[in-house]
Amino acid sequence: IEMTAKEKAKELVEKFSLIGLQQRNEGIACALIAVDEILKVTHSDNRGNSIFDNEYWQLVKQEIEKL
């Protein structure tokens, strides 16, 4: 089951976050670093929400930045 970009953004931030606001901000920063690294090795292939789809990860990054 593929996640929406918003769902993936929340999942990544939760994985990198500890309890508390300061740690959540650090979780957001870590999630953004992880997505930037993914973007370095992905490409757009017009396959929708594929793990290899650069557009999907761009959307994930945008959703993380909204958190």
C-alpha cells in the first residue's frame, strides 16, 4: 500500500522525532535531510507514487515543510 506524500511526511518526522516540541523540530530537520538524500538518487519517471519517483519525494518534502 503506497502512502500519500502527506502520510509519508508525517511518518518520517515521527520516526526522527522524540517527545517534545524541540525534538519534533529536530525530527523535521532530520526528515528533510533524508528526503534531500533520496532526491539525489531518484528521477521523474511518471509512474505516480513510486519510491523512485522524484515528484513524489518533492511532494513529501513540501509536506514536511508544512509541519
